[in-house]
Amino acid sequence: MSFIKEDVQKPALSFSHVGIFVKDIARMTQFYQQALQMFITDKGVIGGKDIVFLSQNPEEHHQMALVSGRPEEVTFSVINQISMRVQDLPTLRNYYASLKAAGAEKMDPSTHGNALSIYSFDPEGNRIEVFMDTEWYCDQPLKETIDFSLSDDEIMARVKEIAQASPKFMPRSEWVKQMHDLMSPKD
């Protein structure tokens, strides 16, 4: 199903950044600098609110904007999760260690079969996911805890075993082809 006119080329979207309201901008800035190794690229005041721009990618002015003004009485985060992709398991392990060192709460290393993730929470209760894609696709939703004390080979063998148990298991490349076919304009 397409909501785009047939004679108009489909626009390409690429996720750029997320902005969140925070209670303690200094604490949250320090957390993201330490836990996710981000850098302050700019900061200032806009509309009476303090704002700090953070990035880890020199091509992106900001991947995250922290904005003051989250009311103290708000106890529930409306953000389900803030997800960031890494390229490989050694890098994911690095962020696991960084998150722990920064005091991230409720560390939850998990797999979805098609990804290996570290879930945790920042100091104001926003859920963070740092993940890597795997080379497989399997039915979603799926989430199983993974023991990060295992070796890289043991972790990846367990992730593959979980993915293979799915009725729709296939190589990621095959799934990507199916998605291209689904999302391509039809003649």
C-alpha cells in the first residue's frame, strides 16, 4: 500500500537525531558524554530553554539534543527507547562497559535474532538501546536475554540458535531484498 502519488518519486528518509526534554541538563549531558562517548557540538538557549547538542559523528551536527524544561512532576518517560547502531560485537561490548561505568540502570543484554542489543536507562528513566545487526532475519517481536560473560563466538552461536528457531528465519540479505520489492514503486 502506497500513499505516494505514482508520478512522484518516493522521498528517501534517513533518521538524523532525537531531542528530549530533561530535568537536569548538566547531569544528562555528562551521562551521555560518558556512557555513549558523545561530544558537545553546540549549546545555548532557545525559547527560554537551555539546549545542548551532542554527537559522536563528525558529519552530524547533533545526534541528540537535550533540552531543559521537563517538569519535575513528570515521572513517566514517553520515550519507548533511543536506539543507536554499532558495527560489531567488540564495539557493542565497549558500550556495555561504558554504560556500566556511567551508572546506567537495569542493564539488559538481549537478542532479537536479527540484532544483539544492550538495553539500559539514563538517569531520568529514558530507555537506551545500543545494538548491532546480525546477518539473520527472524519473526518479530522476539527478545531473549544474552549472557555477556560468554565469548564472542558463544554469544553469536546462541543468537543464531535463537534466530533459527523462528519459522521465518532467513539470511538478512534475503529479507532486505523482500523489503526492497515491497517498498519499490510498482509499474
